[in-house]
Amino acid sequence: MRFFLESKKFLLASVAVYILLKLLFANNFISVYIQQITLYAFIVTIAALGLNVIYGYTGQFSLGHAAFYGIGGYTSTYLAKILGVESVFSFLPILIVSGIVAGCIGYLIGIPILRLRDDFLAIATLGFGTLVRVFLDNSDRFSEVLGGSRGFVGITKITNLELTFFSALFIVLITKNLIYSRYGLFLRCIRDDELAATSAGINTTKAKLMAFSYGCMLAGIAGGLYAHLYTFLHPSNFDMLKSIDFLIIVIIGGMGSIRGTILASLIWVGFIEGLRIVLPVEMLDLRWVVIPVLLIALMMWKPYGLMAKK
């Protein structure tokens, strides 16, 4: 109860944002495309928060976050397909299961690879991400409904404003509670100096596994929401570039900053899609020239991110 009282301002602001978005969506003041992008921004926020727990708060450099995003997406769509789920309320348990599956796989993968550090850990997670991508490309050999390299089609559109917004709100509150708890202090100690944390009696292996599994679970939930928003999945949606997207968001917002991750997610998605709207079709590829230049300028101006916890 105390935690929710301390978060009163955030909850009130969130309710105001929801009411505003509901009015805009209900009265068609914004196009269907903008509505979809808005929901996608909340989904990206959930996934990026997971990576922020892994990298920003615990210091584990992961380049395989998109793999768990994809695992959650494919798990939710497969279960929804075989169970014939088409409503939000019946989809909620499937969404939770997709997060749990991604978290459990993250736990099993984390047991061997979290013994590594820095660049070696990055390479190991990148290898796992590539492995998942290859598996998804050939998934039709295990089940024809998964589609393999053709993609998973025929997905029911279930994700809506309420499901996305309140999922993101709930996850932000839970993550904030975790980070400012005793266990969150352990994670920050490991990030700053793992050897000193071990000397102080912290079980660093257990703490890193907990953080990694939790971050992967959030990616799985985000993947489930993504799949039922765009109603089509392809293995290329979950490649290394998607992992780099999440990493850029964490760095832009500031490592170890929940507010920074939320802000950076909204800015990143809005900027990417805004350029798609502004630039002519024949000049659309110029996005990938403009974006790196702006990222360099931002890093020179704010090297620790927009809301860094120094």
C-alpha cells in the first residue's frame, strides 16, 4: 500500500494520459496508423524496460533481447491459434504464459552464459539470438502453423489500448518496486563492482539470473502484445537489429533510469515512424543516414543519456 501511495503522482498522470488517449482514439481525432504506432510505443517500452533491468541496472551486456521478444510472440500466437482465443480476457492468461516461457528459457540459457562478462557475454547472447532466428526460420518443420521462413499468418488482432497501456503501467510499477527493493540494491551493487558485491555476501549468480530472467519475461510479454497488434510474425522481426533498437533506447534514456527508458521508447518510435511519414517514399532510406548522425550528436550532448543516474 505504501508503494502505491508513493507512486500516486505517477498513477494520476497515467490516468490522465489514458483518458486523453481514449478520447483521441474513440473520436478518430488521430488516424488508425497513428493509433497503432502509439500502442507499439508502449510495447517497445515494456521490452526496453526488460533490457534496462538486465543491462542498465545489473550491467549484463545482452545482444539477444529480441530473441526473447520473438519467443513470446510465437508462443502467444501459437497458443491463441490452437485454443481459438479471440477476446482480451481469454488472451490475458496466454500473454502471461508467453512471458513465463520467455523467462524460463532466459533462466536456462542464463545458467551457463552469465558466467561470462562484458564482450564475451555479448557474443554469447548474440549467438543465442542467431540460434533462435534460425529455429524460427525452420519452425514449420516442427509445426506447419508456425509458418517458418514464410511467417506466421492468420493472427487475430486482440491488442488494444487498454491491454497495452495498463500492461505497461503495471510492469513499470512492478519494475520500480523491484529496483528500489533490497534485491534492486543487490543488482546495482553487482553493476558497480561484482567482486565487491560478492565480498559483501551477495549471491551474485542468483541475483544476475533473477534479473536476466525477469528482463526476458518482459520481452516475452511485449512480444505477445506485438504479435496480436500487427497480426503477422516473421523471423526477420526478431533479428540482431531489433536487439540493437532496444539497446539504443536504454542508452538514450540513461542506463538505470526507468523514466529515461519510457521517454526514450516514445521518442525513438515516434521519430522512426515520423520520418516514415515526412520523407517521400523514394527517400525513405535516408532515415538510416539521419538517425546515426542524430545519435552521435545526442551522445556528444548527453553522453550518459537523457535521464542518467550517475
